[in-house]
Amino acid sequence: MSSRTGAPFARLRHVGALSELTMKFLAIALLCVLLAGCASPLRTPPGSSATSPSVAPLPLSSDLLGTVPASAMSLSIQNGTTLTVSLVVNDVRVATLVPGACIGCHLDDGLSASRLPPLPWQVEARSPSGRVLPSLTVRQGDVIKEPGSWQGDANRVDLSCGRLDIWSGPPLSGGPAPGPGSPGDCAP
């Protein structure tokens, strides 16, 4: 009786040892294939005109000419005031800027379309109390770049505590010095 009950367990131990050995072999074989693939790049035979395939990176919005596609559009804001300002797009707060902060003051570092609600964008800069400061609407096709010129949407407000600009496309350039604003216009 003991030989009958012991035999199946012996077979199970033998099968377990084989599957463990098989798994180790497969793991080593897979590792060898992976290492071989990394160590020997594909080579073009001598005299062949074949070139290796390449993937062109997506162009920066600054590299596009013509109407900028919706997916490449961005939104920027410069807070030159003493207020903490919220940037709201389609009734969704997308950023909060402390005094002196800027999003998009360096080429291609604005808020990309992928991080914003779908176009059209109803854009507002709001004071801490929710009061709308400047606002603008940005639609697909509003940003156009041609050699030597670039157009988009922008708005600016001069408050007694500084200037606030929002734009899509080129930033507002220069212009007059910030105006004096109105008494109380910087109340939160």
C-alpha cells in the first residue's frame, strides 16, 4: 500500500522539478535573446542604398507655418500684478499664478491644448475673489504664423498694482507703459 501512495507523490516531485528546470531554461533563453538584440544592431549591407527608418518629432508650435492646428495651440499668461491670479478656461481653473509669475513667457512653454478643455476657449484671468480681470475667446484657426509675421488672440489690463496679459499665439509686445489703473482695482 505504501508503494501505491508514494508513487504519485514521487511523480509529482519529478514533474515539479522538470517544470522548474523548464522555467529556468526559458528565462535564460529569453535573456540571451534580449541581450543579443541589444548587442547587434541591424546593419545595411555594403553598397545598399537602404536607410534606417526614422521618426520625425512633432514640430514645436513655433516651427509651424500657416494656421496652427488646434492640437498645437497653447495659452499663456503673464501676471505683472501684486495679486494672485487664477487662469480659468471654459469655467475650469487651469492655473494659479502668484505675483510676477508667467506661463508662456519662454517660447513653447505655454499651457498646451492637450492640458486644456476643447476649443473654443473662453479664457478669464480672475482675482482671488473671482472678479474677472481680462478675458478673451480663442477659436481654432485664430493663431496663424507666416514667415516674418505671427497673429493670434490677446488681451491686456493695466491695474494700479501692475499689468496682466493673456494670449494665444504671439505675446503682446511692448506697447505703452502700464497705465495708472483705477483706485480699488487691485482689491482681491
